[in-house]
Amino acid sequence: MRAKWCRAFPGLPEQVAHARHFVAALVAGRGPVDDAALIVSELAANAVRHTLSGAVGGWFLVVVSFGDGLVRIEVVDQGGERVPHLCDATSQEEGGRGLLLIASSAKDWGVKEWPEGRSVWADVAWEGA
């Protein structure tokens, strides 16, 4: 990846919209803004909802990287008990479909574990390659 931007956000639900605007502004004119906004919204919401990032004083980091025909959107969180995974789409649960949306919008996605957290990333094709 050639160019990279990052920004830390407090681990509060209302910060998901700020993360979405941050990514949309970076991707505008270069790639699929709607897909990038959807991806960061889901990843940031998951970080706030399901990890220590949503605890008092928590935070999450959004990293956007451009290169090789892809834009990578990555959200670093403070970790939690559960590892992100695809859920059964036929489940009657209200939630649990965010990663399915990401998998259908992204060229690839994955999870990286860190000593004090993890990052979940997704790659989407961009036009400036």
C-alpha cells in the first residue's frame, strides 16, 4: 500500500458516523464511496458494540490505505472475548449480518490479532490504480 491515513475515535456509538465521514472524504473521487462507508460503519459499530473499545475510555482506530488497485479500510479495536466471524444468514437474530455485508462488498477481508486488540480489514477496488 502506498498512501495511508489514520484517525483515532472515542469508542462511542455516535463516533461511527464520524468514522464514516472520514473514510468517505478520503475515498471520494477515487473509489466506491458507498462500499467504503458501509464497510467502515459496520466495522466501527462492531468495535464499539462487541469489544473493549466500547467501554468507558475506549477508542478505535480507522486506517485507510491506497495502493495496487485497492483501498483497505481497517478498524483497530481494543479486543474482546469473541473473534469476528460470519454468521448464518438464515438466523432469526436481528444482528449478526454486518460481516456478510462486508464480505459481499469487499474483494477480501480478514482479522489480525494483536497483543492488546485486533484489527478487522476489508479491501475494495478503487479507480486510481
